[in-house]
Amino acid sequence: MAFGFGVLRRSSAEFWAMTPRELASASNANFLKAGGSPARADMAAMMQKFPDSAELVT
């Protein structure tokens, strides 16, 4: 419901009228806009900037 109302900005009537297939399709399309995984060079830069610490608590 949070996804339907907050992200998709559907009204109650529109949200409850959606089929599970329509909701799944809308959620997949929304996640694809995020850009997917970072490129290898971007990931290497982040790993250098924010290295793992041996002091992490598990």
C-alpha cells in the first residue's frame, strides 16, 4: 500500500482496482529507473573512499 500510494501516487480507488500483474509491472518499472548496479569503477571508488573496518560489530 505504501508503494501504491506513496511511490505510484495512486488514489485508493485506483490502487484497489489494480490487478496483481499491474502492480508487479509498475513496481518493476519503478526499480528499473533507479539505474541498476554501480559500474565497476564507481564501486572501486566507493570502496576506496569508504573502506571496510576491522572494528565492525557483527
